[in-house]
Amino acid sequence: MKIRTVTLAMMTLILSAGSLMAMDSEYQEKRRQALQEKSASASIQADNSIEKRRSREVSQQGERRHREVDDEEKLTR
């Protein structure tokens, strides 16, 4: 009787583990997709901040150049 109970318990455990593993794989797939979307969003934001910084540096360089030209013109007068 004990062997039959142990065997039945083992079979039940094995059969239930299969469905739990299937549910887990669906959860993992959804989680993986969410993480990919999140990382893609973060990389886009990083690209945007890099572009903003570069454009700010370019505009600052242009302003410096204009100031230098203005200063040169004042000195020549």
C-alpha cells in the first residue's frame, strides 16, 4: 500500500510539474519581451541625450567663435 501511495504521489508531482513548467515558460517569454522593450527604450533615450549634448556643444563652439570674431574686430578698431 505504501508503494502504491508513493508511486501515485510521484506521478501526480511529475504531471503537475509539466504544466507548471509550461506556465513558467510563458511568464519568462513575456518578461523577456518586456525587458527587451525597456532596454530598447533606454537605448533610444541615451541616443537622444547624446545627440542633444553634441548639438549643445556645437552651438557653444559657434557662440565662442562669434565672440572671438567680435573681440578681434574690437581690437582692430
